[in-house]
Amino acid sequence: GLGKVQFIEASGPADLLSLRASRALAAADVLAPDAGANPAILSMARRDAERLTPGEAGLAVLAELARNGRRVVRLIAQPPSPADVQALNEAGVAVEILLAAPAS
């Protein structure tokens, strides 16, 4: 099946992650964390997931991985720009954006 790129907001506490986001982390083949990603959130990912540095995680790289059937999770400190999402869509890649649950 086709892979996808899931953006997960990872700047806040790990216990605010949605169930869907934590499942995405558990299923990720490739992790691409921002420098500001919370280490506790990173530690919830599969241990054998490939990890990219922020410098390696360009859109072209993410799109290529997804087109090869990999599930890519991009851990972000800020929501992705609409231009980035559009670029991935135009590259034929499914994109899902999982923002943190609002703090109650």
C-alpha cells in the first residue's frame, strides 16, 4: 500500500498526544523530528524506526519515502505550512495532521 506522511505536534507534554497520534508513532517506519520535539514523545515511537535529522527531512525525502510505502511521522513544534502540505499532496502523498489535544 501507499505510505503517508503524518505530521504530529510534538512540542507539548506526551500525555496530551491523541490516541491516534500515539498509534501513528507506534506504526511509523521513519521518524523525522524537529529540534524542538519533546524527547518523551520521541521515546513512544517504535525502537526500530529509521530516524532522520531535521536537516535530512526535506519534503522531497519525505515524499520519496512515502511513495515507497513507508509510514513517515514528522514530529513538529509548529503546524506545517499549507505550502508544505500542498507540495506533498501534489507529489501524490497522503498527508494527515495530528495536532495535540487541547489542554483542558
